[in-house]
Amino acid sequence: MCMFPLVYVLLPGNDNIIYSRFFSHIRYIVQLHQLQLQPETVFIDYETETNNATGTVFPGVTLKGCFFHFTQCIWRKAQKCGPQSYYKENEDITQLIQAAVLSLVRPYLVKCTIFQYSAGGACPPKRRRYKVIDTSLQLLKDRYLYGHINVIDYSVAASHLLHLN
């Protein structure tokens, strides 16, 4: 299967109507170029509104999400439903949440790595590496907007920049 990012977007909100309008607009733009956009699989970030809108605009599509966003979703739910102290102090709850996170992962992909997200406090300042990536993305965007590169080259380069370790 070959995949590449189609669109990066910042939307004014995160409700079903906004997502539906966005996906419909993407489909409309593709049709203007006499192409058909009917994806078989869409990778999303576990927001209910995104799931619903994607299924409405692209019926029959298979929705998948990445492990990082899945663990974030579980952690946000744990924070929302009760004090974090339960998670930190109660071994049974800790194991339950970890089991929920790992339940959908194929066993051969699991490594003994534990991520701990600290809660509260100020956001850490951007590290130099992220400033360099931001600058590189802006230069890449400018090259695309001025017609120096095509959309495929832009997508591939942006994808590589965003997946640096």
C-alpha cells in the first residue's frame, strides 16, 4: 500500500459540521481536476467527530489511527474521568489502562517501553530542532506556492520533515 499525506490543515474548530465541510470541500476540489477521491483507508487521530465526518463523506472507508494518538486518547480519557492520582497510586488501574492501550496492538510490535506524560505546568519551550523544522516547512511551503515544486514532491518532503526522530 502506498500512502502519502494529502492535506495538512488547521481548522477553526473540531465539530462534525466543520470536519464534514472540510472533507466535502477536498472531494469537490479533486473533482474539479477530473479526479475521483474514494480512499479505502483513512488514518485519523481518534476524535469522534472526525470518525463521523469521514464515514459520512467517504462511505465504506476503513478508519485507522496511529498508536501515538491512541495512547493520547486513552490518557486524556483517564484524566477526564478521574484524578490522576488513581492512575499513579493504584496498580490495578495502571495495569487496566496499559492493557487497554496494548489490546489492539499486534504482539510482535510490542516493546517494553513506557511513556509517562506529566500533567500540568507550563509547556516546555520549543527546542532548536523544532524551530529548524518549522523554518524548513515554511521554506518548503513557499517553494510549492511559487510553483518551484509540485504537490507530490511537497507531500513527500513535508512528510519526511514531520517524521524526523
